[in-house]
Amino acid sequence: MGAIYLHSVKVMRFRQSAWPDSRLDEFKTSVDTRLDALSSRVAELSGRVDETNGRIDLLQHTILIVGGGLFAAFVGVLAAIIGLIVTQL
């Protein structure tokens, strides 16, 4: 187990010494470019989420209005049935 660990450390040291400053600068530029692209994609996604939230809010409002109307209609029909039963007794 210890031999594997030491071998890994040696490989890591070799890889670290193989990265010159110019290569690190290229890597930094590449990472910066990708992060900028990711940032723009996250901003676009945030806009889509905001739009979807608005649509969900409208749908929820519609469901409440329709549900309230159905409940009121149910109570009216129930009152009519109870009134009909009471008058027939």
C-alpha cells in the first residue's frame, strides 16, 4: 500500500514540473473562457427559471379560481338537494 502511495507522489511531482508558465497561462485562459461561457449559460437559465415561475404562478391562480368556483357550485347544489329533501318531508 505504501509503495503505491509513494509511486503516486513521484508521478505527481513529475507532472507538476512538466507544466511551464506558458502552459499554465494557456490553462488559465482556457478556464477563464469556460467560466465566462458557464456564467452566461447560468444567467440564461436564471431567466428561464424566472419565466417559468411566472407561468406557474398564473397557473396556480387559475387553479384557485376554478377550484373555488367548483366548490361554490358544489355547496349550492348540496344546499338545493338539502332544501328539496326538507320540503318533501
